[in-house]
Amino acid sequence: MPPLGLAYIASVLKEAGHSPEILDLDVTRKRVDFTAYDLVGISALTPTYPRALTIAQACARRGVPVALGGYHPTFMDGEALETGWVNYVVRGEGEYVLLDLLDYLRGKKPVERVAGISYRKNGEIKRNEAALPAADLDSVPLPARELLEMEKYNATLNESRMTSVITSRGCPFNCHFCSSSRFGGKKWRSRSAESVLDELWDLKENY
């Protein structure tokens, strides 16, 4: 399935005038010149965390700052920062946190005002206040699937092409075995039917 978390982040960055690119290592093995970028963002689940650190180490050796996000680093931010290869950990939903982080890197705000990140300062791990997740999901632009190699995602259902769509975020139940409510908040937030239909039409017409 396409990495919609990264695609959502890219769509928000594009809307703000940045020029993001997405490389999904599940479907491509293209070599990357990390020095061409101002910031490399890496998303990691627990099974992909070791590979994420390998990429972060390669970036660090080239002097390129790294922001690590996703479920594993959200809850294990200290572990990631102590490697010395990760400059910032983005905790929770990352679209607007990463946008604020880029404002800091461009000198538009102090790092202490970037909610939702963890970082090292003078050898100590600093955790800024948690960022509030987007309350109005309709205001978040549709995921930037145009930056993905969509033809390489070949999942099928009943012999027809299929893909994923995110229609809501957050969960009020806070089950012990699940990290969803800690990651996206305990308030259930849904998109409008109109917003979901817009995305379905986009998928049908363009993909």
C-alpha cells in the first residue's frame, strides 16, 4: 500500500511552498544523493527502525539533518536521539509539526516553539510540548500521490486494483495492546463524506 502518512506530509509541505520528494523503499531501490536536500525525513515502524537508522547514519556522515517520525520513534524518541544520527524526532501526526520544524530551520522561529518534537541540546534530550493534532481533517490537503510511483503498488481485491484511504484519525478506547489513541489522540476525528468522495473520484480518474 502507498505510504499515506508520507504523502499527507508532502501535500502539506507543497501547499506551503516547499518542494518535497518521497522515496518508498518498499517499492524502489534508487540511490539517493542526500546532500541535495535541506532535511531528510524518515518514517519508521518497529520492524523498519533498524533500516531507518542506517539511512540516518548515512545522512549524518554527509552533514544532512534528519527528522525521524512514525510510531516507533514517537514512543522511543530518546533511543533514536542517543544514536547521534537523528537530529529531531517528530512525535505523533507529523504534517504540521514538520512544517513548523522547517520554519525553525529557515530561521523563522526558535526551536523551543516547535511543538511535537524531541531533540538534543547541550547533551540533554529536550521534549517540546505535544502538538495538537489537526482538528478539521477536511482542511488537510489530500495525500500527494503524484509524488509516489503509484504503478508499483499492485494490491488487488477480487482481481481489481485496490488502495487505502484514511477517513478518520484518533481513537477514544485507549486499548492496552494498541498505540493508536496515544499516537493520534483519544478524540475520534472524521472527514466529511464530501471530502472522502473527492478522494475516491481522484483515485478513480487518475489512478
